[in-house]
Amino acid sequence: MKNGAKGWIALSMAALLFVLPACGTKAGNTNTGAAGNAAAPKTEEKVLRIGATGQSYPFAYKEGDKLQGFDVEAVETIASKLGYKVEWQLTEFSGLMAQLETGKLDTVSNQVAVTEERKQKFDFSKTYAYAGSQIVVKKDNNSINSVKDLKGKTVAGVLGSNHIKNLEKQDPNKEIKIKTYETQEGTLNDVALGRVDAYVNSRTVLLAQIKKTGLPLKLAGEPFVYEEVAFPFAKDEKHQKIREEFNKEIDALLKDGTLKKLSEKYFNDDITVKKTN
């Protein structure tokens, strides 16, 4: 019995020694996997640095601490669908374009018109809206009805705005005096107070601003230029990829009517469709 018992014990110990390493290996693999998962590098958050003035009603403006507007909602919708987080950077318009040029911004979402001059520096996305350069005057002003009536007059405009350049192209003999402002608020008030004769901006912006402020202003004639509005990007490989991603989403949002709905929300009009002069 003793010999039998010893043999049985020896056999059991041998079996146990065989099983333990196997269990240890299995547990070790599980632990290694867990440790590997914990140590694995986290996926970096995709961030877009986007510029706006925060003072361009109704495109990109602040009410309290909230940034909102047509361009704000449009670009945030695109970014969300592409998995990007938006980091907004606000400054005056001329500063936005300078920051984009120096690489401090990925793009600008503030009614940036596509021009030949800008195309020399930036690559643009597909068009997502159209802007018409328009003159606005004091409500009792009946002498200015078109650009032709601006000779010898003082016209206000936002510094860096393409609408000023459009007006200058209509004035080859430099007969219009242009006064630039940092923001839109000052221009509107100065027209209403008679300090300047007129103000040039986008037709849709002016209609929305007149309605919001209640200032005694009116549009003078029809837009003298219509332009495409798009997102500008640096001419490099990184931003070429982002621009292509934006193009696909712009196509989708135009097709499903999302951009049209956003436009009608802010303008009671569809500015995503090209209109003729």
C-alpha cells in the first residue's frame, strides 16, 4: 500500500507540475494583452483650427458666449461628419487671412470669396454659397441708386473685405473715397448718422443687419458683382487631404438639402444657389 500510495503521489505531483506551467503561460498571455492594451498609444484627437470674426452677422457672430451663424453651423456640420473637433480662433477679417497664410489656422469660415488673388495663396474647397457685393445707403438718400452714383462720395467697408476690392474695380479713375473699418457695427452706424454716404458688403448680410438693427437704411440698386464663397486651405499635402474631405461633405450637404435649410434659417433665402445679376 505504501509503495502504491507513493506511486500515486508521485504521479499526481508530476501531473500538477505539468499543468501549472500551462496555466501560468495562459495567464501570462492574458496579462500581457491587458498590459499591451493599457500601454497602447491613444488615438490622437483630430482638431481643426478655424478662424472667424465673431462679428459677421449672420455668418459668424457671437450672442453672449455662443458663436453661431450660417458659416459656423455649416463648417461644424462638415467637421463633425469627418470626425474633427473645431477650435475657433476669432479676430478681425484681415488678421484671419494673415493667420491662415502663416499656418496658424487650417481654414477660415467667414464668407471668404474666391478670387484670383486669393487663389495664388490658397486652394479653395468647392463652393458652398454665393455672395453679391451690394451698396447700402441711408433710407432718405435718393441720390445713390447704383455704383455709378458713388463718384465723389465716401463709402465705408470692412478692412480686408473683398467687397471693397470689387468696388475699386468699378472705379478705375479712383473717384470714390473708401473708408475702412475693423468691424461692421461702425460702418452701419456711420451710414445711418450720415458720416459716410454708403457702405459696401454682401447683400444677404446687409438685409439681415438692417432687419436686426432697425437702422434707417436701404439697399441701393442690385448687387454689382456675384462671387463664389468657399473654404480656403494652405497649399500643402496635409491641407490638400482635408480639402478633399470637405469637398465630399459639401457635395453631400448640398445634395441632401442641409446647407439650403441652414441658409433659409439665417436669411429666409437660399444663398447656396447661384443667382444672375
